[in-house]
Amino acid sequence: MKDVSASDGQWGIVSSVAMIVGGGVVGLGMLLVPTSALGGLWIAGIGLALVVAGAVASDRVGGRAGLSAGTRSRLSLAFALVAAVLLVAFVVINFASIESGEVVGSA
């Protein structure tokens, strides 16, 4: 039986949660593509970055790719940072595109 320390289990859970949440965000982005192609693909890109961050951090994918533990953590952090930057840019761009005080709707 393999000896698993508490930190290995914790990172396994974190990487699994990142992949599940990222997959959900990718699905949400794909649902938004008919409404706004750029917005939907942007959101899907955020989710894809989360999926890759979680996958690289996991022992299964990172070990199979032959990456050391340090390299896996750096790559995971880099992809999580990409997801965060994409999210912040999405919010800033959408906030800037909303004109203040103007209501859009049918009269």
C-alpha cells in the first residue's frame, strides 16, 4: 500500500476541485457562445486555464509528463495566474463597457 501524507491528499483535493470548477466554467462559456462569441470564448479560456492548472498539479498528469514536483507547482501557479488575469481583465472590460445611467430595453 502506498504511504500518502496529509499534504499529498490536500493537493490532490485542490487539483481535483480546480479541474471540476474549471470544467464547469468551460461549460458555462460554451453556453454563452451563441449570445456573445468573444465573451463565451473568454470565459471558456478562464475555465481551460483552471483545468490545466489542476491537471498539471495532480500526480497523475504531472507524473506522467515527467515533471518534477517543483516544476508542477510552478506550472500550476502560472496557469492559475493566467486564469486570474483573464478574469480580472474580463471584469474590467465589461465594467468599462457599461455606460453609466443608461438603461437598455424595449420601450
